[in-house]
Amino acid sequence: MIATSFFKKDSTDIITQNLLGHELTYNSPKGIIGGLIVEAEAYMGIEDTAAHSFQGHSSPANEALYAQAGTIYIYSIYGHYMLDVATQKVNEPQGILIRALQPTHGIKIMEQNRQQKGVNLTNGPGKLMAALGINSLELNLCPLQQTPLDISNRRVKCPQKIIAAPRVNVSQGTWHDRPLRFYVANNPYVSGIKKRDCDFQTNGWQ
């Protein structure tokens, strides 16, 4: 289990990069499932025009962002659930969106949950949550350590190279093109990656 201190010991963009290669698992009713984190986005708080907490916006929906580091923030967009983890100290509302996983555990279960196979199984934030079978806000506001979710306390695999790019579906505001999406270069499970850019031998790991 990853320590709460991991999520507040550096700036959120650095924490996001350091999270790549850690393993996210879920002790689901069907068994343990999950995978390596290969893509994640940093949201930098009240100055970040793309953040849910921009200009200090606060509501019951985004309350988890204002909680202690390591608190789970789940929200829904068009019926798709997204998994964030709050970073920094209480009332400093920053967080990390987990965008893609490379499956390592319970792949058959995830395939059944999504009725999909291959890279399309978990190559996006809504897809990975559906593959895990998390289809509600039940875990929202819960400290990570008190849930069936787990993140390894160290990198299981080390990226050969980390790419920093603009976040996905952020088209407005002065922060729209900030390179705050981080992913494992050449990993085929990264959302939107072209097949010609994939390394199917190493998946981008050392």
C-alpha cells in the first residue's frame, strides 16, 4: 500500500510522473484485478483553469479534492466514472486523474466487465473504471488506505521515457496547453497513441 505521504511530498506534477509504473489494484467481489499506471494527468488547484477547484470552486461534488492527500475523488462525466486521488495538504485542492492502465491482474474479469479485449480494455479513464467494475460514487471521499483499491508503494516497472503533453479534452482557459499529462512513451495502453508509435516488445518499460 502506498503511503499517504507519497501524495504530498512533491508538487502534483512531479507526483504524477512518479506514479507511472506503480500498480493499481482493486479487490473486487470477483477477485483482485488491476494494472500498471501508464498515463495520468495533474490538476494543479485554484489557479488551474481546467481543475474542478479553479478559483476555489467548492461543492459537495468535489469535496474530496479539499481533503487530505490520498483521498479518492470519483466523479462522473456522461455516465462514465473517473478516478482521481487528492494531493497536497487539506484545503489545497489538487489531484491526479488516472487515465490508463496496462492490465496485470484479473484480465479475464476485466474483459468480462467491459466486453472488450486488448488495449481498448483500459486505455482511457472511463474504460479503466468500467474494467475494474467501479460504476458508482461509493468510494468517493474515502482515504485510499481504507478501500478495496490499492496502489503499490513503489514502481513495479520503470519507464524508459516519460512524455509530458497537454491534457485531453482541455480546450479552454489559459492552462489548456500546459504539459500536465504524463505517460509511458510507446506503451500501447496509453489513450490515443498511434499503433506505429507503440513498442509491443517492451511496452516502454526498462
